[in-house]
Amino acid sequence: MFHKNIKLIIAGLIIAFGIYQIVEGSIGNGISLILLSGIFIFLYFKNEMILLAFLRLRKQDMAGAKKWLDKIKNPEAALTQKQQGYFNYLHGLLLSQTNMTKAEKFFKRAIKLGLSMDQDLAMAKLNLAGIAMTKRRKREAQMLLKESKKLDKHGMLNEQIQMMKQQMKKI
């Protein structure tokens, strides 16, 4: 909603006013304002539109997730590098059902920009492996599957990886 630098300015102003309130004797108001500024600092690191798109995606509402992502205009200026990675990751997930060529571009850009969680990185590489497999690039798909398995420390993607390996044997 707000540009990333405006969020920091708002947080700074709220903190300054909170400190002023503490100095004036309204300690409760000052502490409340300082805690309120934490919301803007949190939203600097986690974009609210991306969070809402993740929520929609979790509910399997692809159209709603697309709507929230479309509200981000000029992601290069409005988002930090990791947020741009997740922006591309979400676009790749949305397009992976319909347009694999565009989805592949988004996943590669997301991996290049960086994803903060290994599980998300593993999922992006697993999707890239699936796209490579459908395009008959078996060696690239095997390499991406190995990387995905290495990144999946909790074993949440074991079934999908095994299923993909079985499908790869048929090729």
C-alpha cells in the first residue's frame, strides 16, 4: 500500500511521538505508540499485498491471489529484493497451471532474487524440475530434483519428488 521508504518514515515519526509521550508523562500512550510502530517496521520487511496473496493462495483462491498481486505496481521500486523474489515466486505458482514458459521465467527470477525459506526455494526448484521434465530436459530436471530434495529438510515434498522420479523413469 505504502512505498517501502514511507513505511520507515511513518515508523520513525510514530516512535518519535511515542518517546515524546513518555517524556511528557503519558507512559502508556508512549509504549502503545512504539508498539504500533512495530507494525510499519514489520510491513517494511513483509509486504502486505504479498502476505494477502499468500493467504488467498492457501485457500486455493487463485483469482484472489492474482488480484492482490496485481495491486503491486512497479515491484522493482516498491519491494525489497526478497519481496521481489516472493512476488515472482507467487506469479510462477499462479502461472504454472496455464503457461509453463512464463512460469519458468518467474521461478528462475525468484530463485535468482532469493527466497528466505528453504522450503519455498525447494518448491520453486521442484516446479522448475516439473517444467523441465515436460519440455524433455531430463538432465536439468534430475539436477533440480536433487537440489530440491537437499533443500527439503522436513520431508514435506518427499511424495512429489518420488512421484516426479517415477514419471522421469517413463521418459
